[in-house]
Amino acid sequence: MAEPESIALTVDEIVVRVSPGTTVAAAALIAGSHTRLSIAGEPRAPLCGMGICFECRVAINGVPHQRSCQILCAPGMRVTTGRELAIR
């Protein structure tokens, strides 16, 4: 079977289309979202890109604390970054 030309997923209620092989961290950045908030409420983004720093944690399909730099996007995936907390 041929791979799809693009994958659609939702990041903070924004539909994003990415190429197969794209990480969730990259999709979050494309959507204009940070990946989480610090304890002080500051937006954080991926730092190391290899799953060591945990700055890229998001909720994927309702499962919290997923390292977005280590997970590839899948069709229909729902990602929540905590952006709604920063908008308040």
C-alpha cells in the first residue's frame, strides 16, 4: 500500500496536515502551539529533540505526558498542548 501524501491531525482544535514521518512536536509548531507550560506558566517548546529533556510533553488522544518529539503523527490524532491555559 502506498503511504498517504499527507496526514491530518488536530492540535489544540486546529487541523494540521503534515507529511508522513512528521513528529507530533513539528505538527504542534506548525499549528503555532508551544508544547506545554512551565510551572510558572511560561510556554515551553521542544529542546533536545531526542526525548531526554521532556520539554515537548503533550496529551495525545487524551493520554498526558507524551514526548511529542518521539512520536510520529497518525491520521486523526488529537493533540492537546496546554495552549488554552496560556490564553487565559
